[in-house]
Amino acid sequence: MLLTITTTRSPATDLGWLLHKHPDKVQSFDLTFGQAHVFYSEATDERCTAALLLDVDAVGLARQRRNAGNEMLAQYVNDRPYAASSFLSVALSQVFGSALNGSCKLKPELAETPLPLVARLTALPCRRGGERFLRSLFEPLGYAITATRHPLDTSFPEWGESPYFTVELSATIRLAELLSHLYVLVPVLDDEKHYWVSTDEVDKLLRHGDGWLNAHPEKEQIAARYLKRQGKLVKSALGALAVDEATDPDEAAAAQDLAEERLESRVSLHERRLATVLAALQASGAKRVLDLGCGEGKLLRLLAADPQFTEVVGVDVSVRALEIARQRLDRQRLPDNLSGRVKLLHGALTYRDARIEGFDAAAIVEVIEHLDPPRLGAFERVLFGCAKPGVVILTTPNREYNVRFENLPAGKFRHSDHRFEWTRAEFATWCEGVCTAHGYAVRIDPLGDADAEVGTPSQMAVFTREDRTR
């Protein structure tokens, strides 16, 4: 069984740091079911591909089993040495354990950076549901998918198609997220976990599904297949994942946020937006940074991993979102010299707050469009008139681009809680008014791939206080 992971982010050989495996070496690891081999088929600054090859000892596995009965022959003649299965999950946790957990001590900021990644599985079984089910698992997570189905036997085409696919998954995503998705979803597709499933597997499912499984449209099927349809375990997992949108507005808002991310995933916008904002903050030279409207902490995690930022403060009106942000930061396992620099504050952006005054920079990522238009004046006074950060980086959707989202009805906003969405001209006019009133200069950058007619999906303004530019 072969898994390859490719990146084209220069220097692409940084993939070796993330995987903790040197590109110049071939390494082998003993596993209970055989051996795993890690090597690089290419390693240049422009492109790097790491390969994980599993050599499953089918004979050894058969000898470990007793009382096989009528299944004796099937133990020796099967697809386990070749098809991606729960063996891959075990290998990922044992061979790429640090990468799976999002840990990279020497380059922690790299572990939190979304990278252009392509994962290729040479023989992925889709036993129930076929390609349709494959896509229903990965597409909601933002992947572009190429799936090539294999015939049962090329010499006998009349036998029809096999359940095996060669699959490529492409996305701009953190490596840890990619590995977590593979860890959970490959056994779900194979639907034949090779070991006994107990309560420990519920914990593994919840841990590796953190941040994405809760709102996945196929979470019931994922839990049922991952846990081999053991009713009590499945019920326990789904209970832990349950979201009561009717009674918890914070959880409902989180689900709406995910829906917006899925909508934009076709243009790989969400992760690119965070990476672009991070780069702008790094270029500003800021050391003390605010993340206003930080939500569940996705940008905070990137900021926390970068030693350039000596103080990072996240502010949000949602107590639940702040709790989730804290949990995710706690799981980030930063080195001692980078931990303890992040603070979370409960607060609203339309009321003056002395705690956020005097910072070098502030980021407001996809937040302003959630404010009622009559409250924009208060937001401007609080941020630009009172807090007065040296640099303000603000992103907001470009309404003109909405016609390019096939699943978005005409006249609808991308998020059900958006109070407005500006055109490029409207955004520029608002930015100019802010600069005139509060002594800032502004640069507006497109964000995302440009369309000749409607521009880019989003837009970013970089405000710089005029006394800082002199």
C-alpha cells in the first residue's frame, strides 16, 4: 500500500521538517503487521514528494489468528497487502505521529501554516457507496478529488469494475489536518478495521475528528463505519458530537461558519485568507497583535506558533468560541519559549475597551460584515479612534464574486449571519472614510484568484497609522 504526499510551497523540502523524516534517507519501521518504509521520490525547492510504503505481512497476520474455520483461505488470499485500510491509520500514528499531532519543535510556525498539498493513494477501497461516498467524505472538507476506478481484471473486462480507486486529494491545508482526515476516513471507506474496536477507538475518533467531524454532513456514517457499527460506541461518539442548534446560538453560528468555509473551499479561499493575513502581519514587523473577532482560534494558532509575536490577544463576543479556542491552543503543544503568550478576552467590538489599546497591529478577518450597518460607526471609533493599533488588517467578502458560487442563490449572502456584503467600490469608499476621519493610510489588496469580470472572492485592506509611516 502506497501513500504519497506532495507540496510545491518553496522551499518544498520543508516537508521533511514537518514529517520528521530527512529527504536524503530511506527509513524503515517495524509494525505489528509488517514494515513501513519512508522515502522521497523527489526533493527540490520547487517540489517535494514523501512516500509511505506499507509492506503488510499477510502470512504473519494469518498465523496470529486462531479458530479461523472456513475463513482459512481468505486469511492468505486477500487485499490487505495492497489496499489502503486501517493499517494505514496505525502507520500514520506510529511513523508520522508528531506530524499527525501538529508538532514541529524546530519550525512550529510551519506546522500551523496551510500548505498546497496533494495526497495520492494508489488503491483505496470504496466498498459501499463507491465514488459518490468517497466524494461525500472529502469534498465537504475542501478537497479537490481525482478518482480513477480500477477494473477487476484488465484481461477480463466483462467482469466489471472493482471497488478500488487511485485517488488524489488536493487542498491548501495544514499537514496535520490532512493526516487527521486520512487517519479517520480511510478506515471508513474500507469499512473493515483489522483490530478489536473498544471505547479507546471512540476517544481516537473524537480526538482526530476535532474541529471538523462535528459539522460533517456524513458524521453518522463516519462514526458507524469507524466503530464497526457497535451500537453503544456509535451512540457515545454521536452524543459527544451532537449539536443542538435550536438551543445554542453559539453552536449554530459555528455551523454557519463551516457552511461558509465549504462554500468558499472550491476556490481554496479560507486557508489562503488566513495565510495572507499572517504574512501581512509578519511583514508589518508587529510584535503585539490583536485578533478581533477571533472565533474558535484558527488565526490565533498561526500567530501563537510564530516567535515574532511576543503577545497575542484574541477577542470575541462568544464565550463558547473562546472556550474552543482555548482548548485548541492547549492541544497545540507549543515549545516552552512560545507558550504563555496568548490571552483570550471576552468583549464586543462596538464598545471601548482599554484592554485592547496600544497594540502594534490588529487583524479583523471576515468579521465586519456581521455587524449591523448602524453599528459600523461605533466599530470605527472603538478600533481606529480609541485602540489605535499601528497597523490594521481587515478582510471582507467581495459581493460581486458571489455569482461565481454555483450553490449560492442569487441575492443571498455567503453566511446567514452576514448583515451586508460590499462591492469593491463600496469597500474602497468605506476605507477612505476611515482614513480621513482617523488619520490612517490604506492599501487594498485582492484576496484569492481574480476573475476578469467580478474580481477576487475577497478583499483585504491594510491600514497604517500615518504617524507610524513618517
